[in-house]
Amino acid sequence: MSNSSRFLLGFGILIAVIVAIAVITAMIGSNQPVKMLPENSPEGTVQRFLTAVRDRDYTKAYDFLAAQTGTDKVNTLEQWVQSTQYSRDSTSSWKASIVKSTINGDNSSVEVAIDVFRPNGPLADPVSSNHITFLLQKAGDRWLIEQPVDLWWLN
């Protein structure tokens, strides 16, 4: 075996080891529990809301929404679940990351980047990214989400 063949074989083995390490690291890292933010913070409220939506625990998610009143608002849990139009049979998955948060007295905004993964066919982009700004209002020692109350970004 010539020196160049040995070099190529060694290089191929090195690439295979690097790929294996990357795959193992990704698999182990994705199973780590996410650190929960403080429950009485705007970021923690949004995190818990999104976690409840991900787990399809709509009753819990609804508890993070501010009281809904008026003709164009959702008044009950059932109306809210129907208005979200989020398919319970959806094949998409998604992840969210907090981008920025600001607090101004009893009001807060939390900007979240949401990447939705959908199998859309061989030539379609399987990832759609959205930036959603959650507006929150302080209610006692809790923060409640005033907007958005629907889940349009998951459709």
C-alpha cells in the first residue's frame, strides 16, 4: 500500500470518527432537560406556555393567557382551542428560542424565534422560521400573555 493510499484511508477514518462524535453529541445533547426560567418572569411564563402547547396540554397553556373579553376575543378554553386551528394530528415539530425580552413597569414583551419543521417534499424547505413577540401584563405576582393568543405560527 502506497503512502497516498494510507493517507487517504487515515483521512477517511478520521472523517468517519468526527461524524460519529457529532451524531453522538447531538443525540445526547438533545435529550438534556431544558432549564426552566423563573416562573414569575415574563420569559418563564412564555417558556411554560410554549411547553404546555408542545405537550398539547391546552388547559395549562390557557392558564397563561390574560382574561379575554370583547367581541373579537376568545372567552373559553374550548373557543381558544378551536380558534388556534392548530391541528392535533400535525406532523410538524418545532423549537423556540427567546431572542429578547423587555420589561416596562407592568408590561413586558418577549421576542421568540420559532422554527417549525415540516416534511414538505424533496424540493421544499422543511423549516419555516418566525419571530413572534409576546406581549405580557403583570397580574399580581404572575405575568400573563395578552398577545398573541392564537397559534398561527404552528400551522
